[in-house]
Amino acid sequence: RSVSCSPAPDAFNPCEDVMGRSWLRAAVWLVLVAALLGNLAVMLVLLSSRFSLSVSKFLMCHLAFADFCMGAYLLLLAAVDAHSAGAYFNHAIPWQHGTGCQVAGFLTVFASELSIFTLTVITLERWYAITYAIHLNRRLKLRTAAKVMTAGWAVAGLAASLPLLGVSSYTKTSICLPMETRGPRDLAYLAALLSGNGLAFLLICACYGKMYASIAGRHASAGDTTVAKRMALLVFTDFACWAPIAFFGLTAVAGYPLIDVTNSKILLVFFYPLNSCANPFLYAILTKQYRRDLFVLLSRYGFCTRRAMRYKDTSSVLHTAPNNRGILLSLQGNHRQRDVITPAVETEEETQSSTHRGSPHPI
């Protein structure tokens, strides 16, 4: 049966459902569930922890919130796709020109820019902690981190608000991304977004390369190998998510689109948000510090009390024995560099013991 669409389909609005493909629909649901649950778990555990709020925890909370917003964007798209499956042409105009698409577009741009900004800050802080390990009194302070992240929120909010104010538009496509290129102002906006994200990615890669070189310059241990593998995974996920978007986006802005909207949806609603479900695992859930906070939180409600006691006993040893080998190693090369790259969340006991000695512990 032939279907006649009005307005007529064009390059940005083919006559198809929001997701276009059934496998993409299923994949998006998997990604959004992982992004929402993973980042919600990170925020709940870190914010409810009884241990002091460190810079690492502070930055991780911002990253988790940004990635949670990306999951919310995917949920909006998936819900509209499920509601209009097989008949999106009857819902296209109300959706793309309605409040829902505006909210979805704002969420995805805001989440993307805030996530990239926070990842860059985390990476720079880790790089500085390793490269200038001798300057223990020059670590990033929580107050400074708050000022930096305030600037990040302002930048992300401005970038997400411009399409609502007439610079490009969220109404161009069914996935509510700013793809309108009516004039030089729109082109400059899109070019700034794509090139800015590309520069952030290159900076992250350069910092991880420096950190890897710092580790490779020493005799490699099992811990160093683990760190190197995690670093490679971090860079790979960043590259897989950002590089295709930046490449095809910049070619389209330059007037040489290499793929159509149907195929670009695979990049924009699958690869593009992959970081949002990977980040909570790579930066928090897989770390020992997060597991400690999780089990301590669960023990308040009567769950996993034995596991929580193990972590409490370990922390107590660190606190009451500031000269033990673990603390000494944390001020030396191997142990400190492993903890700093993993990217770990420091324990309250370590911070307190180092404060009692008169020198701040590396973040």
C-alpha cells in the first residue's frame, strides 16, 4: 500500500517512524534504561554517602546528572516512537513544532555539552595530579571546582537555549536536534558546537596519552596494566561516540552531506548517547570507592552489612594508622597514579589522615 505524506518528505524528514528501524528502536531502549538507572544509582550513592564530598565525587555527580538528562532525552524520543509507530506522519507536525520536541532538543544539547565539559575537567584534574605529583598543595579545591562547573552549566545552558531563541532550530527533524542551516548564524552555531566538542575530545586524548606515557616510563606492574586498559577503554568509548558525529556533522555544515537522515539516526540516537550509559560504569560503578559507598548505604537499611563492615574496617585502619604502607604508597608513584587515573573517589579517612599530617592528599 502506498502512503502519501503531506508536507512532502524531504532530506530531513523522510516518511518513516522516529527511529526508522526496529533494531534501532530496541537498542535505544537498552541504552536509555542503562543511562537512567546507572546515572541515577551514581547520584543516589554519592550524594547520600556519609563520607565527605571530595572534588572527584563533586565532578562525578555533575557528569551523572548530564548523562541522566541524555537518558531522559532518549526516553522522550522512544515514547513518541512507541506512540506513533507505523503512523508517525500523522504526528510529525504536532511533535516537531510542539513543546515536547523543544524540551527534548534542549535536554540533548545541554546534556551533551555539560557531559563533555565535565569529562574534560575530570581528565585535566587527573592529568595534573599525575604530571605535577610533587605539588601536593596545589590540587583542585572544591570551591574552585564549583566555580568551574558553574561556568560549564552556563555554557551548556547557553548552547541549548540558542535554538529556542532563533539560532538554528529543534524542529527540523523528528529527533529534535539543531540541524537548521538557514544562514551564516546557524552555520556558525553548528560549527562551534561540533568543533568545540572535537577540540575537547582531542584534549582528553592528549591528557590520557600523557598519563599513559607517565605509567609506561616505569616498570609495568599488574596494576599499571589494568590502568592502561581502562584508559584505552575510556578513549575508545569517547572516540566511538564523538568522532563519527563530528566528522559527518562538519561535512554536512560545509555543504557536503555524506549520509542521509535515516542513516544518521544510527549515529545520533545510538552511538551519540553511548557515553551516557558507559560513563557511570567507567568512572564510578566499577571503582572500589563507589562499591564502598554503596555497601555502606545499603547497610543502613539492613542489607549487605558484612560487606559494609569490611570496608569500614579497612577505612578505620587507614585512619588510625597514617604511617602504614598504603598511605605512604599513596604519596608515591605507583599507588597514587593508579588511584588517580581509575578515576577514583577519595575516601574521607584518607583525606582526614592527610589533613592531620599537614599536607593535603591527592584528589
